[in-house]
Amino acid sequence: MRKAITLLLCCWALAFGAQGMETPLKVIDDSWMGKPIPVKSNDGTVDVMTLMKAFHAVWPTPSVQSIIDAAGDNSYYEHDESSMPPGCHGVVFMDCEDFNWAYFRHVEGGTQDVEARACLRDNGHTLFVITFAAADDKVRPFWCFYDYDPASRMMTPEKPLFRTFFPHQTWENSTLRFHLGFEYDLTIIVEETSSTGEKWYHHYSFTGMTYVYSHTSSEAFDYTDEMGETEEKLPEEAELKDEDGDRELYVNVDGVGSDYGQWSVWLRDKNTGFVTYLFATENTAAPLWDQMQDGNGIKTSIDLIAAGNCFTTLFIPWDADKIFVEGCPDDRNVWSYIIDISTKEAIQLPTNEGLIAIDPGKQEIHMSHYLYDLEGGRYSVERVYTLDGRFTGKEYRIAD
């Protein structure tokens, strides 16, 4: 019965959408995954307006129509509430020159909001993201994700990342709103509001192919300047862990993310005051010990740093782009990482008792690791590693 109703909704949308009539948001939410969309492009190149018009030809809505009517054939257009065109019940912004971003936000008399962005992928395709929200909140906000292939001139629906809520939900029965990042910032932000009005903002970062969870904070947008550098706000309770010339490293407990709490790591320039968010811990990440049987470190995602409360966080003295972070997320072992803050690449070391010392002269990292003897007794050894996580073979038993 449900499949039959969905099929009828799809037929309704195709029949009436082709005539330029409005498609109810509930119909789009239920049906968009089932229909690839052809795109008109002479040479295969597209921008956010090209893809949004192709979407609108199949799923027409008043919010997208308002953008098309206001922007016309321009590559850039904006107005505020004081300069809205006649009959337009909202604020329009569209930029195909720099940001590939467009939105319509309703004012009195408007019925819905829409926001869209085109993100160039590393494989030459384009990820088109569009999100709708009803002004009366009778239809829950939803996303549509498409992969545009310049060779076939087709937009293919992709599995929506946020169709059902993700593991980072903070409150039961919370309400959601979705936002795209500001200007050059390609972040997707899920705004979560509790029944008492408290808010958290869940940030997802674009990897070059898709979106992955980054962190949760009390701040919404990461506003961006003309050079594309993102200015962050250091949390008031952040703890200073290390200094290196003109830079400072901070950690902060965010209070969400896992049973052991989520912590975030921040970089601050002492001269300019410029703050950069680096990453947040994911303390429920799966153990990788069985993949490190050869004694060497292993590469891991910066989204899977299980470093507990980051009790050891410091700069690597001989490499300005590297930091060392470790902590205990499981009430048992110390998980230790070498992290490149420029590339956002991470290496987990195969040791379980934490840092002993960092030797700048020999450029070595000395770690403690426990083992068991034949009688089941436990003892500790000191192991020496290079900055790329390679075990040097140097191992010394630590006296009891």
C-alpha cells in the first residue's frame, strides 16, 4: 500500500511538474531518490543555477521559482527585505561566480525556504546539494544530494546523508534545521534545538567527494574572508596545552559525542589572535590494534581520533605541521596519535601506555607499552618511533 501511494505521488509530480505547477515538499521528499535528472549544458560545465534549473524542471517549487525570477540570466544577484521584487515573499541570493551558492529565505507571506550549492568533486564530477524547509514546519526539512556527471549530462541521486538523524543527536524529540556554510565555507550545518530552546550545531565538512562529520559546537557558521581562511571562536573554557613560538594549542570539552565525552583541539596564533578548529575526538572509534601487529603505526581518519580528553596535546618540535595527541577513551589503554594539521592526516601508534619523551635531537618519539610474560604477568617496555609512525626496533624493558 505504501509503495502504491509513493508511486501515485511520483506520477502526480511528473504530470503536474511538467506543466510548471508547484510540487508539494512532501512529494519531493518521498520521491526524489527515484529519478535521475538530465541537465542542459553544451560543453558539460555547470554552476549552481544550471543544476537548480534542471532540478526545478522536474520538481518545481515557489522558492526556487523566486530565485529564477529574481536572478534571471545574471551570474550574481542579491537583494534584502528592503529591495524585494514585486510579488517576491523572501530574500534572494545567488552567486555563480565564486561561491556556487543560492538561497531563498521567506518573509511574511512566503511558504518555504530553499538553499543549494554546487561542489566540484575531485573526480571532475559535481555534487549538487539542495535543502528545503516549510515555513509552517508541517513538513520536516530535508536534503537532496545528486552527483552530476559532465560526460552524461545527468544528475544521479545519491543516498542522503541526513535522511534519518545521525549518531550525534543530543536530545530526544529535538527539531532540526539544515544550513549550508557561508561563502567559501563548504560546511553543512545541522542546527538542533531542544524542547527547551537549547541549541547545538553539528558541522559536516566537504572532503572533495562527500561530507563527513567534523564536530559539534555552540557556534553556527564559520564565516570566511576573501582569501578563504576560516575565522573560528575559541571556546571560553578551552584549556591551553602547549605553546610553540607564535602558536598555542588548546583542548575543549564539547560535552557530546560519546559516553566518554567529545573533546576538540584548537590552534591559536598569538600575534593575530586567529583561531583554527582542528578536529574533535570520536571516542567510540573501533580499535585498530589488530592492524598494527608489525609494531608500526597505521594511518587513520582525523574523524576517528579516540584520544579521550586529549590529556597530552603538544607540538612536535622539529615539524611545524605536526602535533602529538593522546588520551584514554576506554578506561584501559592510552591511544596515541601523530597528526598533520595542514593535511588533516593522522597516524595511530601501536602502543598502549602513552608518551615517555620526545627527543628533538634524534627526532624520535619514546612510548611506553605493556606486554605479558609467559606466566601472565604484566610488564612495560619503552619503544622508539619516527615521526611517520615507524618502529625503529629500539625496545627497552622498563624497570618495575
